[in-house]
Amino acid sequence: MKIGGLRKLSLIDYPGKTCAVIFTQGCNFRCQYCHNPELVYPERFSEPIPFERMREFLKGKRGLLDGIVFSGGEPTMQEDLIEKILEVRSLGYAVKLDTNGSNPKILSKVLPYFDYVAMDVKAPMGNDYANVCGVPIDDYAIRLSIILIKASGIQHEFRTTFARNLLENADIVKIKSLIGGSKFNLQDCLGSSNVHL
């Protein structure tokens, strides 16, 4: 696993739990408002952090942290994701995934190993999605990931970053319709606080 960073303590990344966040390197999106370009663009990657260091850190935090979040970048691009999830679970942690939902084939394989999943829904389906993400988008893949998550029985949420130069209020209505009645978080592009329409 290519690890680009570690947040040793977070009270907001895993609802209801104290957690650490493992940030993986590599992403197939090029979102205009990306907050983690050092995890997305290979020319900006730092030397990956060995998982052995993560393991020692996690062993030392048992009883102090409740959960671990795999974020990125896009964690489903990591070939050994299931192996690392199982290792983290074996240490007694609950495990959460942050994903962009672009890899439903991989998502279907890893979902059973997670306790919580958060998927970013970038825009309504169609050209707007590709405009936000900066790459061509397979609408079917995004829709399938939403269906897989909703049907999984796993705690989940969908979230959208509200970049006001890219999305309008009407787009948020369409996104809410797309995800049905699932938990939805709308985040301001400039920060992590929720915004209200």
C-alpha cells in the first residue's frame, strides 16, 4: 500500500468515533478543488510511508482510538487494500472507507470488510460530473457504486463538496434524488463545515 500521510487523531472523519486517517497515494480524478493534490499527482508524491510504521502506530493506540479511516487519494486503487483492512481489523479497530465510487468492481469486493463507507458524489450525472472531476466519467460506474453501498447493509453516507463556481442549488437537489433517502452531507468547498441551502 502506498501511504502518503497519516492524521493521528480525528474527531470528525468517522462519525461517533475517535479515529486515525490513513491517506493513500493515487487518484483517478482531477477535481478542480482538490484539497490533497500531493496524494493525486505523482510528481508531487512524497516517499511512501511503510505500512510497518502504521502497524506500530496502530498497535500503540489500541484503547485510545476506536477506528481507522482509509482515505486518499482513492483507496480502491490500492491492490492490497483488503489485506491491509484485515490487518487493521485484527488489531481491534472499526474501519471506514472514503471513496469516489469510480471503481464498483473493486468496491463490491472490499465493502464486506468495512464498517462504514462514505462516498463523494461530485455532481449530477452527465457532463457536469466530468467537468468537476476533470476526467471522463462512467455514469454507470457511479450509479452502480451508489446502489452497492445502499444495498450493503453497512453504515454509510454520501457527501458533496459544494463548489459554487461548479455547482448550483438545483444540482444539489438532483444529487439528493440520485442517492434517495441516504444520509447526505453537503460540505463547503472552502472548508469542512456543512453548508445550508
